[in-house]
Amino acid sequence: MKRNVLIAGAAAVVVLAASYVGGAWFAGAAAETTLQKQHEWLTGLPYFIVKNRQYERGWFSSTEKTTLKVNPELYRFALEKEGEPLPEFEVTYTQHITHGPLPLLSHFNLHPYKAVVTTDFEFAPATKKLLDKFFGDKTPISIENRIGFDDDGVIKVKVPGFDYEEAISGVKAKWLGLDTTVDYGGDFNRVKIDLNAPGLSGEAKGKGTFDFKNLQVTLDHTRGKTGLMVGQTLAHFDSLDVNLQEGTPLKLRLENAGYTGKLVENGEFIDGTAEFKLAKLVLDGKPYGPAELQASARHLHGPTLAKLGDAFTALQKKPIKRDQFADQLSKLAHDEGMPLLEHDPQLAIDKLEVKLPDGDIHFNGSVGLKGFQRGDIDKPVELVKKLNAKADFKVPRKVVETVIAWQATRMFGGPDSGISQADLDYLAGQFVEGQINRLAEQKLIRVEGDMLAATADLSKGAFTLNGVNVPMPWAASSPAAAEPAK
């Protein structure tokens, strides 16, 4: 009996071992297919060009080594110099793939995965030397990708913090690190991102300081029926302080700034909204805010947006000059973008409010097309007749006076003109008063106590400003618009 138990136990161990070995082989083959999909997704982005990729599959683990070059078309406009070769930026990384079914067994983690992938980066000597100055012996970036058997996975990216100081120059920098989690679907048709960067501060002796605190970004997108990624994006930071001491001194502080963006599908159309909020801005000791901006884009033709996105990505990968890029971009918009205009799109700034020491600024406006046909693009009059636009704003008179007075002071020569400041202020004041009165007399603005306002409307080719009909240029020359003879 005892012998039978031992034989049965040994057989079970052999079966389990064989199952694990076989499972590791098949998991390795499946992991290679999954990583090929991820590689194709990466190379489909406009940011990189793959120079080399090698994949060596083993039984329990595999290795992938890839060299990427940053697409030079992304920075050609900024770094290209006549007669000099364009610099190239490359990064080589090696992925160490541990096959399932229990790739984390050595870490006493029994969670099953198809594979767990860790990534090492090889930097150019000059880049490594620079990074070592900041991170020392720490790994500048670590990435772990845990791939499930359904190809869904989680990528964790970590960048450690550093505290850097140069005693001679007086330069200081403190980085509190970065943590990012990417939860993705197997075909990248679902992506969730959580990013947290606690802060970055720095100082240059005698020149200035800056301090940026607590950046948080979350994204939750899924691929819609039109092929576009739709969902929500949130971003927020606690504060940004900038103090420039050299040249023109400047003190700037932003507090509690946030962004919320949403894209949703309605049938074959895309509706998008964006909202920016700022709790407070302090500029050279003067407080401004809160401020809020709400914008929207509605009834955008989804299949056309998807097609334009793919074509634009392909265009970005082409080695063409700036003027050629602009020409081809214009041609792309003309040839492929017309359905956007043919499906009655609507764009709007639904709300813009800014609180200032002298009062609040209010603005809203919208523009849309109704009944546009492809041939209207070459008929400006017909195009305008199919535009519907509205705008309404109110701004404190004091703000307008300050801006115009500043411009007037410069026009009169400023401090170097030889005119006393009192005389400059008087001349600027008279100029401002005259300009505002002239605009009010011409009905271009409305004076409402301490506020200046205007309302504009364009509908079916007719334009009104502050309730007054404004003849369009073509209407003035049209026989139908002429006054009857007396």
C-alpha cells in the first residue's frame, strides 16, 4: 500500500511537472503572439521608427531586443539647420519574458499569467552619463507588464525620485518620482491609465525658482463602433509657482488647475466636451480667478474622424519637408475631411468666466454648419449663408481701459519719449475715452455701467451686431439690396 502511494505521488508529480513544462511552452508561444500585437501597436504610432527587433523564444523564458528611433519629422522643424545633419535620437530596450502559467512563482505569487515582462533600457553613453548625475545607482525607469491568458494586461511604470544639486552653479532640482499604471485590453481596444507625479522643484541661483506639485492624470477609453477611442480624461495639479529674477522679474502662481475631457458616440457621430478650471492665479501679487472654460464639439462624423486620424499618422511618418507637409495636410483635409462639414457640425465655447479684481469676464459663442454641400467650399457666399454663429461677451470697462492705455502709452513713446508719466497717463486716458465713445457711437459695443458688452449673430447670411443689421459686402453690391429709386 505504501509503495502504491509513493508510486501514485511520484506519478502525480511527474504529471504536474510535465503539465507545467508543457504549459510554459504553450504560454511562451502565445506570449510571443501577444507581444507581436503590442509591437505592431507601438510601431503604428507616429512617434517611433523601428530600426531593429530580435525575439528569441526559450522554453520557460524569452528575450526581445528592440531599437527605436524617434521619428525625426516630429522635431525637424525645431532642430534642423542648413548644411548640418539632423540629429537622431534612439533607445534600445530588452524585454525579459517569463512564461506562465505561474511566472511569479519565484516571488511566492501564485497568480496565473500568460507571461510577465520586465524591460531594461540601454542608453547612449552621453545620455547615461546625464541620467547618472541625477539618479546615481538607481534605475532611471522600470517597466513591468503582466499579461493575462485573455491577453488583457497591466503595465506598471516607475521613475524614482532624485535630489540634485550643483554646488558651483547653484542649480538645484528635486523630483519626487512618477508612478503610472496602464490597464489594457488585448487588442488595445480598452485602455485605462492612472498617472501620479507628486512634484518637481528647482532653483537656479540668482535666476529664479519653480515648484510644481501633485500632477494626477486618469484616462478611461474604449474603442467605439466608429473606430475611435471614446471615454473620459481627467488631469489636475495642485499648484505651480514660478519666480523669475533675471531680466524682467515675474512671480506667477497657479492653484488647483484641472481638465476634464469626454468623448461619446451617438450612432455614427462623436460628441466631445472639454472643461478647464483654475481656482486661482496670482501674478506679481495680484489675485485673479477662479476661471472656467467649457467647450464642446458636437455631431462630428466618426468614420471621417477615424479615417483622418489614420491618414494623419501615416503622413507624420513620411520624410517630407515642412512646406510639403503643410501642403499634403491641406490636401488631406480637402480630399477626406468634407464629410465632417456635410454632417452639420457644431463647435462652441459654452462658457468662459474669469474673475478679475475689477470685475468678471463673461463670454460664450458657437459656430455651426447646416446643409453644407461639397461644392460650397468654392462658393464663399453660399458657405456663409449656411453658417450659424453667435457670440456674447461682457468685460469690465476698467480692464479694457487698462489694456488700451498700455497700448496708447507705447504708441506715445513710453518712458523713453521724454514726456512725463503724468502727461503720458493723461494722453492715454484721453485716447481710451475717445476710443470707447467712438465704438459705442458706432454700436460696436454697448456700455452697461461699469461693463462693456457686445452680442453678434450670423444666420442665413444675415449679420447683426448689438441688434443692428450689418450689411454683408456682397449684399451691398447686389441689385436686390439697392434702395428703390425716388
